[in-house]
Amino acid sequence: MKNAILLGGLVFLSACGGAETTDGGTGGGAGGGGAGGGNATAGWREINPPDDFNASSTYVYGVYCTAADKCVLAAGGASARGGGVYTLGANAWGELLVDGDYEDGTLASLANTVGDLHMLGFVPTRTGVVARISTSGAVVVGSGDLTNKASWSAVKTGATDDGDFGLNATLTLQSTADDDWVYVNNAGYVYGATQAPSASPTWTRLWAPTAVPSVPADFVTQYTADKTLCDWDISTTAQPYPSQSFWAAQDLSVMVHPAYGLNQNSWREKNNKESEFGDIKPGVCISTDKGRSFHFKELTLDLDAVSPGPFGVTCLDKDTCFAFNGTPFQDNGYIFSSTNASQGVSSTWTRATIPASLAPSGDRTISALFFAPDKTHGWAVGNVSRKALLLRTTDGGKTWTDISSQVSALAESDLINGFALDKDRIWVVGRYGFIGTTDSAQK
């Protein structure tokens, strides 16, 4: 039986059907696994992957909940199979909702991709949620009860104006109510279309200043006339896949990405134009015209050494945004915040206070920031020398304290991402299939 699923005017047909798990995704459904293990620390407990998983090859890239008993997780490299979207219960992984396995699933064939696919996290949209996947050939979405298999479906993304999208991880997909669509992936392009993903739309490349040739075609002329334009790659890249290398508002009003981040190039660097067009500086690139152009905003760093730019960015709304760095081999850890990011080059960004031990270290990573809906209580995750790093703020991101000891007895390695249902109920996820959760995050 086929099920119609609506995402901002986009109708997906699901042929997989599938009944909702009997416990609404709160227990061990198909492939469930046992109760959570590890020693509880400050209210934390671990939710282990199923017993037949090879934890050493499993990454959990994201959790998303609409209620305490309506949670899903995104996994990559789960055991000998590909990644997937699973229900997440209070004590166990549940039903496999979207299968990224090349042999058993159908997603790779739909995306015209050879090999297993990873699920890299979730992007909330106006009407549902997009599951980021490690290819651009297909789009995976869910709406309604996300713990119901019939609520998830996939379609082809479409074609670009010179071919197909290829093997590039999805970063975001958003649309306006009047069918203005924007899709971004790790190929380094912002794409636009006037119809929803399917086999038919052709996506036009809107912005990619470091591409060859540059997009727009007259970028050099525009940049010569306006030095506030951003000439950087669209996103940072790393392994594991970055959780927050690009952010777009659900109405496309604001988009933000790092400048001078990890593995990013600028048009000036590629063309040896620093002396002509100015020094390379760290910052963020901000679009307020639905991705048709991005403008550079410098992040002022009072350091003697050359300062790398942000590893990631995230926003709570079109004005409340954060940019952060903390990557191996770069002696510069920081978090910046803005309360007026929609003002673009006129926006203001303030450096937060983080634990002094983190800033000078070259062996720590900040992987992601996430906040409760109150936008006051937030967390940052990552690692220090491959040990779990967990920071907390209770003042909207102005100051951060290190609470890593709360999870150090449970997490063996990196934390990659997290989710807060409210200020008390949060999840953190990472390497080796790790999921940690607490109902008392403020204690």
C-alpha cells in the first residue's frame, strides 16, 4: 500500500507501508537490543545499540524527538549493514524505519549509488524533517508521527543543470510556501528549484564562488565591485561527517556557513589574489536573499597566530546564531554568538567565555551545539584527546562550563551531536554507537 506524505507542498509516496511499532517507538522493536548499560552518572544512562551490531563501526549522527516517547535516531555504518533511521526508545534502539544498506535496502538504487548509505542527522523543515544522507541522489523525509514507518519516504532529488548530483552528502533542503526550493550538499553548491524534489526538476546552481567556473558566472566582476561578498567554499568537511557545516532558515530568509574553516578554500587562495583583494580572515558567510549571494562577516580573534575560521555554524532562528571552532591541529577553540545575524555584514558577533583549558589545545574538537526550545539552556559536544567533551550554558551561550565528567564513565570516545527536548531532557550521541540521555540535565 502506498502512503502520501506531504513536505511543504511535496508529496512523497511510500511503498514500504509498515505498521507503527506497538509501543510507539519507545521499546525494542525489530532489531531492538537490550536495556541500556553503563553506570549512571548525574542522572545519565546509556542506550546501547542492538546486540548484533558491531559498535566499532557504528556512528550515531543525530537524534530528533517530537515528544519524549516519539524519538528517532540517525546512524551510519551500523554493523555490517549500512546506516539507517531507527526509532529510539527509553532503553533500546527500535524499528528500522529507513534502510541505507546497499544489499537489503532500496535507497541506494533510488539514489543511483553503489554502496551503503549513512544517515547523518536531521534537518527540521516547515512541515516535517529531512534525514541527511551521504548522497545527493535522493531525499529522505518524515512527517507526522516519525516513529511510524509509513511516515518516512524517499524520492529522487532530480538533476542539476549539467548532470546529476553525485556522491555528495546532503546538508539541507528547505522551501518557501510558494515553491522556492533550496538544496545544499557537500559538492560546494547552493542549488535552487521551483518545484519539489522528484525525478523531474532541474536544479540551478545559485552560488559557488570557488567552483570552476565560479557561480555566478560574473562572480569576479561582482567581487571586484563589492569586497563584502564571500569568496569561500560553501561548507567545511571532515570525518566523521560534520553535523553543522551549513544552516538555512525554514523560510530561506537567512543562510549561514563558515569562512576559513576546516578544509575550506577561498577564491582568493585558489587564484593567488590575496595581495589584490585583501588578507584571508576567519568569519561567517551570510545570505539574506535565498542563497543568491553571501556576504562576509569577520569574527574578530585577538590572537597572534593565523586564526582558523569556524568548523561549524548553527542558528536557533534567523537572528540567534552561533559559530564555533575546535578542531585537531588548530590551536584555537572558540564559540561566537549573534542576536542579529539577519543583518548580514552589519550583524554583531560576540565571543563567548569557554573553559580556559579548551582554547589553547590542539587536540580537542567541538562538533556541534544544540539548545532547548527556551534558547537559554544549551550544550556543546565534541572530544578532547578522543575522550567525550560536553559543555553547558544556562545564559543563552554567553558562558560555557565543562560538564564532561557527567558522561565520561559512559562514552568511550567522540560525541558528535545532541538534541534537547527541553532544558532537562537531552540526548548526546557519537562514535561506537553511543547514545547517552538524561531527564535531569540541569542537576
